[in-house]
Amino acid sequence: MIHKIKELLKETEEFSVKSAEELESFRLKYLSKKGEISQLFNDFKNVPAELKKEVGQEINILKQFAQEKFDQFKAVIEDSQTGTETLDLTRPGEPLELGSRHPISIVRNEIISIFNRLGFTVAEGPEIEDDWHVFSALNFPPEHPARDMQDTFFIDKANEILLRTHTSSVQVRVMQNTKPPIRSIFPGRVFRNEAISARAHCIFHQVEGLYVAENVSFADLKQTLLYFAKEMFGEKTQIRLRPSYFPFTEPSAEMDVSCSICGGKGCNICKYSGWLEILGCGMVDPNVLESCGIDSEKYTGFAFGMGIERIAMLKFQIKDLRLYFENDVRFLRQFKSAY
Ligand code: DAH
């Protein structure tokens, strides 16, 4: 019997398989129920007791070897089949879907491009700021409610380190580091401790504008903003300035544009007033110029600040602020074709 086992081992070693049919005949001959190896197990009961251990081991070695050989051949044959039958190199490639710009980026870039045409450069400042750049240098009185913990995210209350609540802080940094004339805009993210709803978010985007030079007047401010409004919302757009208050500008105003949806006739977007508020502005308060080391006797300036989300909402008729942050591709895809 040992002799027979050795013979079969040799046979299986030498056996070579090139096709699925040959593999099947290998299986039938050696591994199937009626195959050679099963036969050996049947004959095993006749083996004298003293030889059982040795013979048993040899049969198991043979069985294991034949099974491994079968598995190897099977893998090779299956590989070669997928290679020839399922990989069709003539099929067209999978189309790669292109992404699109986020509406906030689209509007941000458009604002930058409009002001570039008027000679405004772009600067940026830190999102983590200190009280001085965000409030004190901008003429906020010490007890002003905007400093309150309810509005401002403090990082280190003791050292007055906080997340900026507006991009006006970049004005301060630029005025400290640049000699007039200054003509720049500052886009960036701002943070306020607000409950998230369709109309408010704790993170949003602003663009601040600043022009400081000799003889800058309110008329320059008005003409600059009129140009901006027409470029952004269309040639027919009108603007109106309403008196307002900001600590860092004097006089201050809020600007409305005529509603581009109804052309000023009144609709539910403009709440039947014909006007939409889009930004705050004014002449830079002399206190602010002086805080930043600019001679307020020699120079004057104007500043303005707008929310990008708000402008994008009006431009694309987006009704809920939260959509900007959800990253739902069904929303984002809609901005693909236009830009
Ligand atoms: N910083 C103001 C805000 O966040 C916006 C603003 C108003 C900026 C008037 C200005 C300005 O530069 O002159 O609400």
C-alpha cells in the first residue's frame, strides 16, 4: 500500500493541467468520491494495525498535496478566463464627472473681479484675532454689546483671543502696515455665536472694502457701490443709501439694491418693498484712522462690508442658508452649467 501511495504522489506531482477540462479530469481521477485517494481510504481498513499510523500519515500527505495542486491550477485557470472573457479593452471609458464651484466661491470670485476692475487689490487676515483688531481699534466702546459672549466665540477670554465676528478687522491690519493710498478688499470667513436657521449661521463669509487716500468723499463711495451693484445684479439695478450706525464709520449707511427679481415692483423676495439690503458702509471714522497710525487730518476713507451668502441668495434665489454647508451634490450641481 505504501508503494501505491508513493506512486500516486509521483503521478500527481507530474500531472500538468492546461484547461478546465483537464482540471476536471484531475479532480475525477484523484479527488472525487470514486477517485484514487478515496479508494485508498477504503482499503485502509485492511491495513494491519501496526502499520496503520504510518500508512495513515502517508495518505494524508498525498491527499493534501493533491488538493493544493488542484487549488493552484484552479486559480490559474480562473485568472486566465477573466483575462480573456470579461476584460473588454474596446469598451469606452467610464465618464469622469467634473465637479463645480460652490456658489459662495462663485460669488466671492465675482466680487473680487468687479473690484479688481476698479483697482482694488485683495488682502486677507487671520480668523483667530484679538479684541483690539476686531473691536477696540474699530472704535467699539468698551461696553458695546457686540463684544458680548453671546455674539462672539472666545478662544481665550482672559487674553481676549477670539474668532473674528467680521472682516473689518482686516482693515485695521492693512492700515497698520500700509501707507495710503490704500484700495483693497478683504474676503474671508467670520464667526458668530448664532443659532443655525434658514436665515442665520454661526459661520459665514464677508467681503470688506477699504479706500483710504487724500480727498476721498462720500460721493466716491456711492459711485463705487453703484458700479458694483450694476455689475453684480445687472445694468438696470438702482441703489439707495439709508442712514445707519456703525462704530467705525461716520457717517454710516446701509445700502439697498432694487429687487432684480421683480424689477422693483414688489414681490415676496423683497417683501413687496422693491428693495433688498445688501451691505453696510460709511466714511472711516477719524478715530479708526488714528488708531491705525494714519493721519486723519491728511487722509479720509470709505469702507463697506457685505455678506457673500446674502448676495448669493439674492443672485441665485437660494432660500435657506443651511444649504451652503450641507454639501448636498443635488444642490451644488445646479451651479455647474452657469459657471
Ligand atoms: N462689519 C459690519 C458687519 O459685520 C459690516 C460693515 C458695515 C463693514 C459698515 C464696513 C462698514 O466696513 O463701513 O456687520
